[in-house]
Amino acid sequence: MRWLRPLAITALCASIAACSTSPTGRSQLLLLSDSELNEMGRQAFTQYQQKLPTAGQASHRYVQCIADAIVAELPAQQQQLDWQIRVFESEQPNAFALPGGYMGVNTGMLDIATNQDQLASVIGHEIGHVLANHANERASTESATSLGLSVISSTSGMQSAGGQQLMGVLGMGAQYGIVLPFSRAHESEADVIGLDLMAQAGFNPRESVTLWENMQAATGGGAPPEWMSTHPGQGQRIEGLQANMDRALARYEQARSNGRTPNCPRP
């Protein structure tokens, strides 16, 4: 019955003022308030840090340097989010973003992303999820089509059944730091947004393709790891990045000519 979902969303958009547009111009259904989602993101991020081991300060300084360079190029209103990023000790090459600007990178990703530009493509991608309101869109769509709009009214208490259920559709199940993946459309959109963000911060966008070539090599060209099961294929992601590379390279050259030359020492 997934084919009914666009019809349901269209009907809701026609009946309530809940439609918005993503940074790439895609229509979205957004039913939750930013303040509600940002608080949920803050609570989930706190739980992650309590339950998962974190890496050393050198790794934190490295990813923070890259994140700061990208966030500095955002519009003033978007810079007001509580942007935080942490490195978690895990061999799984993963990263995540939560509403409100809370992000995590696993140490396994630092093994795949071998320089600052490759890691900037990962962090830019995660920031793209936040800027595009993907958590709100996911929760709103699931609530409208399967959970029922009543779930939204019950989420003020995070320990309630409704709150825990909505945490799941937000893609941020808190137990042991399990992060559910966004949809393929969200992942592809975050790739495009992240490519532009890294470029305008002065990171080489060509390295985003190298990152995914590294990922292909790490997986031996076989099936992707379980956490990527609903993500676009690695080859598809490379094609999407290459399709938008000319625009990103123009932004990169402009950034470099304006003196944006980030230098984040790798630990």
C-alpha cells in the first residue's frame, strides 16, 4: 500500500498548512514543530553519549574543526542551532544526524575517510539531513499514513508509548545508539546538499567520490553493510555526486579564491 502514501500526503497538504519545500525544491509534509523536534534530538544525543564510548580529544578536535568550517558558511538563522558533533568508538563506518544539529561520527568512518575533504563530505551530508528537515518529514509522513495523527499530540512525554514510537520513525532509536537509516530519497538529497556545503566551505568536492570508492573497496564490492541496506547503492551515490560536481567545483573555486582554505589536522 506504499503507493497510497503520496495520495495521502497530497490530501493532507490540501487540508492543512503543513507543506514546505526542501533546499533542493522537493515538496515536503512537515507536521511537527522545530522546537519539539530539536528537544527530542537533544535528549537522544544525551542518551547516546551516556551509553556509547567516545573517542579521544584529538579525534573530537578533528571532526569539530571540519564541522565548524561548514557551519560557518550557513545562513545566520541556521547557525543558531545547537550544532554539536561527537566521535564514538565503533568499527562500523557510520555517521548520524539528529534534529537540532546534533551529530555523531564513528571511528570506523575515520578509517574510510582518509583526509579532511572526504570527512567533510560525510559531515556535510549529515548537516544536509538537518537542513532539509528529513527527521520531521519522516515522522510526519509515517504519522499521517500509518501511526495516525494522534501520535504527534502525545510526543511531549518522551517516555510515553507515542513518544518512543515516534523516536523510531525519526530514525533515532536511542537504545545503544542504534540509528535507523533515512529513505533513499533523503540520502540522495543529503548527498547533493552536503556536496554544495563542503564546496562552499573550501573542501574539495571531488573527494566525495573518492570516499565512496573507498567504501566500495572496504566492502569488497559485495553487499553493503546492514546499516546501509535502505541507502542508495554506492555506484548510484557516485553517479549522483558526479552529476552535481560541476556546480560544486564552481563553488569550491570561489571559496578558495575568497580565502576559505580549511586546515584540520588529522589525528
